[in-house]
Amino acid sequence: MQVLTRNALKGTVKHISLGRVNAEVTLEIVPGVEITAVITRITAERLGLEEGKSAYAIVKPSEVEITLG
Amino acid sequence: MQVLTRNALKGTVKHISLGRVNAEVTLEIVPGVEITAVITRITAERLGLEEGKSAYAIVKPSEVEITLG
Amino acid sequence: MQVLTRNALKGTVKHISLGRVNAEVTLEIVPGVEITAVITRITAERLGLEEGKSAYAIVKPSEVEITLG
Amino acid sequence: MQVLTRNALKGTVKHISLGRVNAEVTLEIVPGVEITAVITRITAERLGLEEGKSAYAIVKPSEVEITLG
Amino acid sequence: MQVLTRNALKGTVKHISLGRVNAEVTLEIVPGVEITAVITRITAERLGLEEGKSAYAIVKPSEVEITLG
Amino acid sequence: MQVLTRNALKGTVKHISLGRVNAEVTLEIVPGVEITAVITRITAERLGLEEGKSAYAIVKPSEVEITLG
């Protein structure tokens, strides 16, 4: 991953919970802006994710929907 | 869509470009934090998206990846 | 979410099962037409999903594949 | 693809429009229930999709979101 | 599923682990090339997946990202 | 992107075609194994993709489906 990637939002791990196969990870991008990811538990462990750690949330543009709220 | 939805990032349309089938839309969430979506052109038109308009970027948690940068 | 959203299929919750991180939810759209979603358990709980409840299944067009069967 | 696949909705092509890279295809599942897919133009051509043709819309459960409308 | 589908990578199940809702399945495409899928446990059971069994990993082109490593 | 990422398939760009918003890129992973991605045209240009160039195809495990063919 380099600066070349669009939609890479830098944040801090605020919460993480582990299931058997998956893990849910919430990053705080800036105060009041959070994004939650469900990734495999193995990836969460390999990345050594834990609260307070810095990480990036990555999303492909084709997977982002737009609504008017 | 209600407050019930997680991963709904509110922002302002900063840029939009139209193809025949799809449209690329970039929202500024806060200064320095942008997210780009590729949606169908028809949806972009129905939503009346244009620069400066307020909108939400929505992403399912299972489609967000985490890396360490 | 408004009528603006395409690919919003209205149905009734027919089955729901909970894991630690995720939940599997099956909606019956019309008799004989069902669609299954895997969402986070937290979202399932916030939405108060339970059998018989009315809900929408939403899918981005870019995530729908077409085959001939 | 066999009967083994969940989330395979059978329908009839109601509309198709072609871009240079992608194609947008709308299937009518039953009267009043439609689902739109954006697939590559090459796939649309290989499948020989055209209005009136029978086809399946396939979606992974992890890519279906649930809301209350 | 027929030969019509692009991005169908044939492989052999190398590892499978089951959660309550999901299952993680790793296919070896060729020696040194593996791909991991998270599918529902129900689908894994219906397909009768187990180590050594032949299967296909399918991905929509719009869900594949490209980077330079 | 580091070795930490699963489902990063290294290959060589075999074909690329550009639309107005999107680009279709086919990587050859090993002879006989190809994977096609649809990414934004802007990303394709930023990465400087062209035939013969080395690149990685990345897919989230939750977006890989398994079938028996």
C-alpha cells in the first residue's frame, strides 16, 4: 500500500472484537468520524491490531454507495 | 437510511465525473479526509449530485479492509 | 435511505442466526424468492430484526453478478 | 453454478445499456421486483444478454445490507 | 456457473475453519498461489467442502483492486 | 501493502482497456491463471499500468465466493 491508493483513511483503533472466523474493528478517523471493518480474525492478529494502534481503512470506490441521508 | 446505519460518512460533493454507465463522486468528509465512490450514472442523476451538495458515503463493514500503511 | 435507492428489495425476516461478530438474515421478498444477508451482529440488534419483521435488502449494482444458470 | 448457490434470483432481462468497460443490466424477478447489476461489457456480450432473455442475478450474502426503510 | 464466468480460479481446498455463521476456506490454485474466501457456514456445508476437494474461487472484477506492491 | 495482506496475487498486466470512469485490467498470475479487475481510470493512470508491468491483484476474503464448478 502506498500513497497511490485512494480511499485509504488513516485512523486509530478504537474498538476490536473477535469472533472465531472474523473480527470487527472500529477506527476513529477524526473525532466524530468512525468507520467499522469486518476482517478475518487471522488478518487482525497478523496486523497486531489493538486499541490505540494506528491503521488505515481501505475501501474500493465501487463498493461505496452514496445517499442523501 | 436512518441513524441506524453504521459507516455512513457525511460529506460534501467535491468532484463528480460522468461516464456512460457509471459516475465517480468524491466527498470531502472533513478537510483532508475524502472518499471516492463509483456509482451508476442513473443513481447520481436521481440524487441530483453536484459540487457542494451534502451527501453520505455508505460502506458495508465487510467491504472495508484494514492495513498498517 | 429513500425511494431513491435502487436495489432495495422489501421483504419479511424469515430466519436469523447470530454469531459473535456477524448475523445471517434471510428475507422472503415474495413467496419463493429469498435473499440472505450476512451483516454485523450489532447492526442486527440495533435494527431489532426478528422473524416476521419487515425490512429491506440493499445491494449495490456493482456487486451483483449475472449468469445464465 | 448449481442449485447449491444461495442468492441466485432468476429473472428476465428488462433493460441493458452498454458503456465502454461496463454494462448495466436490470432483471425483473417478479412483477414489481427488479434488481440492477453493473457487470463488465465483455461478460454481458459473452452471455449474449438482451431484453427478454432469462438470467440469474447472484449476490454474496456478505454484500447484502439490511435496513428498515 | 459455466466457462462463461471470468475470474473463476480452480483450486484445491487446503484449509477450512468453521465459525458459527461464516467459514474461512483457503484454496491452492497452483503451488505458491493461494486465495482465501469467507463464505457462510451453510454454503460450506452444502458444498461439502473439505481438504483436498476441488473447487472454484469466484470474484467479481469490480471487487478486485490493483496495487504495485 | 505489505506481506501482511492475504489474497495479494502477483502478476503481469496482460491487457488493459480504458473507459471514461473505469478501466479493466487483466493480470496473468501464472500461465493459464488470469484475474480481471475493474478499477477507476484515475487509479490505473496513477499506477502507470501498462502491458507487461508487474502488479498485484488484491481481494478481500469476504468478497470471494466458492462453487464446485
